[in-house]
Amino acid sequence: MKKKKNWQIKLGISMMVFSGVFFAATFVIPMLDLPAKTKIIASTASLIVMEIVFWSGGLLVGKELFTRYKKQINPKNWFKKKVIEPEKSSKHS
């Protein structure tokens, strides 16, 4: 059972990372020498496939790991400083 779970987590993480390829393609497609209609369809399809692959990977890894991974890839959290709680000092009289 544990081996199966480990395989699911690895596949899920791979899918979530791989979804970035489709996200990047959304920005590259408009620069290609294609008709406007084709660019629009391809960009839209790329975004849809990206979402499907990302959320499918999220289902495979589970709620806890997915939430932790999602926080790491959120640009709002990239430059935040981690808050470290000060140690409680004991008073010696």
C-alpha cells in the first residue's frame, strides 16, 4: 500500500510541475507565425490543459501536500520573510 501511495505522490508532483510547460506555452504561442484564430484557440487550449493537469496532480498527491505545494508556487509568498518566534527566556533570580 505504501509503495502505491509513493508512486501516486511522485506522479502527482510530476504532473503539477509539468503543467508549467502548458502555462509557458500560453505566452509563447502568440509569438508564433500562425493565423490569429489558431493562436487564440491554441492559447485557450493550453490554459485549459494546464489547469486539468495541475488539478489532476493535486488530486493524486492529496490535500495536505497539495496545499503546501500551492503555497510555495504562489508569487505572493516568494519574497515574504519567514517569521521566527523568539525563544522564551527563563528568569533566573
